[in-house]
Amino acid sequence: MKKAELVFIPTPGVSHLVSTVEVAKQLVDRDERLSITFLIMKLRSDPKVDRFIDSVSTACNRIRFIHLSKLEPDPNHPNNSFISLIESQRPNVKEEASRLVSRSESSPGSPTLAGFVLDMFCTSMIDVANEYGAPSYIFLTSSAASLGLQFYVQALHDEQKVDPTEFKGSDTELVMPCLANPHPAKLLPSAMLNKEWLPILINPSRRFRETKGIMVNTYEELESHAINSFSNCNTPPVYPVGPMLNLNRDGDRDVKSDKLFYFIASIVLF
């Protein structure tokens, strides 16, 4: 029986980690061939993260957590030490991936590296995945509409050469495939209207397009228009796999979306 292992890399902090772990639980529950390794980055000591990881490790033996060595952000990195911290972890991620590949090659029956599942701010790790010939996927903790908005603004900037920051205070209305109605440009998220922060949102969107698929923490009944919009544009497959909520105290988990099955098939079978 072919075994496969996914490497999940969440954004530092408990907020994105909880829903990312929930999707990992659903994946391993649906296919016994699959195991998952989380590579955990920390900005600082966080007892909430530690307690949460301890509880998951106890409950599921096919999900493991590796804490990466703490590194200091590059003080010369423009804009954001948070992004700098993530990028500085690439050598550590590469080292852990190398160990996984070596174990697979030296131990018959060990799982093979099937791919990387990355948080939206961890797209620099696509380069590590490419070095090992492994596919990359995104798990987006927000909505399908927000994903469509990111793709729209990135294409507007890169392909139509429009500077979104010039929409500040403008009466222009934008027609986006992901939204049913025109959207006032001046009501774009404030970061998209800020020259300093705009690149931090646009750069990940560019790299999303390099991945094999995007899982979104939403469901079709909630965002049917936004989800259907991706079938008409040049993006990777979008899998609505939500809602991923940690509400069950007794360990009984259920997800209605069949998209998880398609996602697993794309990893294990192809």
C-alpha cells in the first residue's frame, strides 16, 4: 500500500493553526495511507500554541509537529519582519524535507513526500518544494471571495498596469468575477490602498498561481458565486473544504464537502 506524507507549514500563531490542523485531521481520517507533518514557526513563546499542539499530538498519531529553530528576522528586510521571519526559515524547512526524503529512500514502507500545504503567507516555501520535485498547495483560512479579490487586484496591477492605491477616495466601481455586484474601489481593504502594504498582499497571489491547488475554508452553499467564478479564470483548482471549525469536544468530526476526496486523490493517486 502506497503511503504518502504531506508537509504543512502554517503561519506562526494559533489563529491560523487551529483551522489548518482541522483540515489535516479530516485528511488523515479519510485515507489511512496519509500522514502529515507540521513545521511550526514561532515569533515568540506562545503557551496557547504549545497546549493546542500537545492535545492534537495525543489524539492523532498520524499528525506530528516539528518546531523549527527560532531565527531572528532580517532588520534590513523591507516592510515587514513577519514576512522576513518566514523567509528566514527556508533553510530549516529544506533540512526537514531532506530528512523526510532520506527516510523514505532508506526505509521501505516509509511514506514518500507527497507535497507541501502552505499558508497564504508562506509561499516562499514553494521554492523548497520545487527543489524536491514536490507539488505545493495552499490552505486559505479566509473566504473564497477574498481569494478572488486577491487574484483580481494582482491581475489588475500586473496585467493592466493599474496602481490600486490610486483608488483611495475614488468613485470608481470595480466589476470582479468573484462578486455578484460592482464593488466601490475606495472600499477595498485598506492594505490594498497602501503603497507599503500592497506588495505584501500581491506577492503571495502571484505565487498562488504556481501551486497545484488551493483549499479554502468555506463551502459551496455559502459562496457559490465566488467559487463558480474560479472555473472561468486562469487559477489552480479551488477546493471549498470548510467550514473547518474546532467545535467538537468528543472527537466526532464530519465534513460534508466531497472536495476533500478529490484533493486526496490528487495527492495519493497522481
